[in-house]
Amino acid sequence: MLSFTVTAQDGESPVSYKSLAIQMSTLNSNGDASSAATTSVSTFNGYGSFLDNPASMALSKMSFYSIGWLNQSNNQTNNYVGTQNETEFSNTNFGNLGLVYKVPTDRGSFVVGGGYNLIANDSDETFLDAFNETNSITDLFKQSGSDYNGIAFEAFAVDFRNGTSNEIESIFRVDGRPSGFQGINQFAEITRKRNIGEISLFASTEFQKNLFAGISLGILSGSIHYDRSFQEVDESNFYSDDVVPASGSDPATDIFSITLNDEIDTDFYGFSARGGVIFKPIPFLNIGASIAAPSKIFVTENFYSNIRTEFDDNTFTDGDETTFSGEFEYAITKPAEFKVGASVEKIRNLTISASFEYIDYSSTKVDFTINTESLEPSDVAILKEDEQATNQVISNTYNAVINFKANVGYSFSNHVKIVAGYALFPGKENTYSFDEDVYSGSISFPIAENISFDLSGQYSTRNDRSIVYEFENTVQSISKEKERLNILAGVKFRF
């Protein structure tokens, strides 16, 4: 069980359990190109429409297969300790593969289908290169509650303050240094990648004239990969007091560099259930509502950390005594999602849609005791205390939010359709609330008989804050400006 503080998401550590729970509960993608730029709470746009409201599938006029891909490009500006740099990165993922089948009926509509859809995809790559005059990551290591405390001591990243004291101190602040702490060069490469997909089945029907209802059931699976290499280097040889004692034939020496490597692989799966209705009070107006039920997600986390210290005499520490690793299983309960929306359709070939989505992220819960067979009762009690504390922190840290989406579409007589949209996603965190604006557009056109091509793009901007490390009352953070461009391409085969 590893829960140290590093770079952040919404101002929080992406590998703290409170942040991981929120990340697993947050969906930010729709792998279907024809649905990604729109809201489908009250109207049908494509295979991925059921994610907003399963009832919308009953509005489909045809049966078809759908396949798509997603390319995501990111540009990120990082500000840390008076320095600034930019990182650019991209990835391509399979977006969707699905079937929509319109069952022949004498009246009304009955549509079934299923397949795979990408429902969350994002990444963060941060590079740091700065001189820190005031503190070091070893100030975190010295904390008695730090996960790194033991391996840091073995790696000489921390030590006793002096020969007669039991107090643990940063190796750069021990009493053997007459000049005290003089600053340190810091370098880091930190990456985080998140990917969630869902395999779903859905059914939707017009069970009364102009009244549609639908449900979907799904199995979601995903992963969050975190990797950090954080290095501190005494490039100016400030620390040459030989505080590392002689060992055998090796004379006393001092620190040249300290490197921390962290790897955390989080894999999870869960289930989804959605239901919704759409009502057409007049021919050109649709009103829709849907709910995604709370669901439990089961998580397996594998973690590895190592501290490697290189000394001025070119020797170094490395090995099992400066490494820890393990596996931890737990579960989270993601909150319900409530959506309402309305659409005005086919007025001079225009369709205008808008929707609101309510999610109370403060109701997210963690369960640390799903697998305690090999633990002593005292260990279970500690896990329960940590669980209660984490759930309280989630409740105090995160908000209920109302997301907004709107789009305008125009259909040409040659079966070409263009759409422009906007979405606002308010920040989830109480103290650092970073809103995200998303601008989108799409075009759909036929490329052969019964085959059409969909192309859409989403451009988003947001600010963020990252905690690199914190100790006592000191927080070392990065401020970020993030831009993201999603390009989705898809093909529909009608039958």
C-alpha cells in the first residue's frame, strides 16, 4: 500500500488514493467520432450516444456497424521554482467497435446493440530542471510517516542528525555540515497515463408514442500507469564535508546525487448500468433524462520504489535494502451521474442540443478491506482507520459539479452533416478549482453506398497545479497550462 505525494491532478497527487478514486470515477472521452462532439441526452448522434442516454438509441433510423480511432495530442507548460519548460506528447488508441440493430417492428421503434467504447483517455508528462535554494526531496524522506523513510536511511539520503542523536534528518542538513543547506539541482521526468474502456449491451424502445426508454449494462476495465524519476545532483559540489563515514577500505565521502524511481501500475475493472427516457411533446422538441447508477470498481495496484545514491568517490548504493515493492487490492465506489437535456430538431435543417450533468464527487468511497485473509486483526484495524480517513478527506476535498454541453448541427441535402459544440467542466477540487473548456466540431459524409465517414475534433484548455513533494508546512508545487487536442475518425457501415 503506497500513498506518497507527487505530481497532481486537480491540485492533488495522482497516486494518492483519494485522487486515484476520482480518476477511476471520471470519464472524459467517447471513442465514437459521431458522438464525441455532441450531447446525446435528448437526441441520437451515433453508436456512442448510449453513454449519455440509452433511450437515444431508439431514435436511430437505421442499423449499422461502427468502428473508430482516437489520436490525442498534448502541449503542456510547466512552471517550477522560477523555471519554465514545455512538454509535448501524443498517443493513438482504438476508439470503438459497435453494432446498432434496428429491429423490424409494426409500430414504434426497438433498437439493440453493443460493443466496445473508449470512455477515458489522458496523459501527463512533466519534465523539471531547476535549482532549489530552500529545500530538498530528502526533507520528505526524513518524515517518520513517509513510505520512503526506511530505504532513504539505507541509501544515506537521510541520517541521524549527529552521533548522539536519534533524530533523522536530511543528509544535506545533518550537523556535520557547517554551512548547512545550500540548495540543490533538481531534475525529474514524471509521466501518468490513464485509459478506460467499456464493453456494453443496450436496448431501447418507443414503448408509447413519442416516449422512449432504454437501458445499458457494461463491463469497464482500465489502467493508470505512473512513472517518476526524480534526481537531485550536487553539481556545484556544495556538499563536500565527508559526512558519509568510511567503510572498510573506502574512505569517508559525500553525496553527489540521489535518484528516486517510482513505478505504480493500477489495473481495475467494474460494472456499469444506465437508464434513461426521452419524450417528444411536439414533433421538433425532445426532452431527455438519464442516470448512471453508482458502481463498484475493483483495483489491483503494483508498486515499486528505489533510491539510488551516488557518492563523490563514484561508488553508489543500490539493491534490495534501498528498494520496496508490493501489491495492494482495494475497491472504490464511483458516484451516480444524473443528466437532463433538450434538443430542437430539424428546423431549417438545424439541430440545437444542450444538457447538464450532475456528479457528486465528494460521495466517492474507497474500501481497503476487500482482501484481508492473510492479515492480522491489528492490520485490518489499521486499514479500516486509513479507509475512514481517506473517505473523510475525499468528502472534504471534492465537490459536486454540474457539467454543461451544447452543440449546433446542420444537415445538408447530400447527407453531409456538420456540428459545432462547447462544453464546460468545472473543477472538482475545493481549494484549487481548475475549470476545463472544450471546443468541438465534426463532419459526417458518405464515401460509398451505405458507408459514411465521421471526423471530429475536440480542443480543450485548463490550468492545473501539481505537488512535487511536501513536508511539514512546506509544499513544493508546479503550475501547469495544459492544451489537449483529440482527433477522432470513424466509419459506419449501414445494413
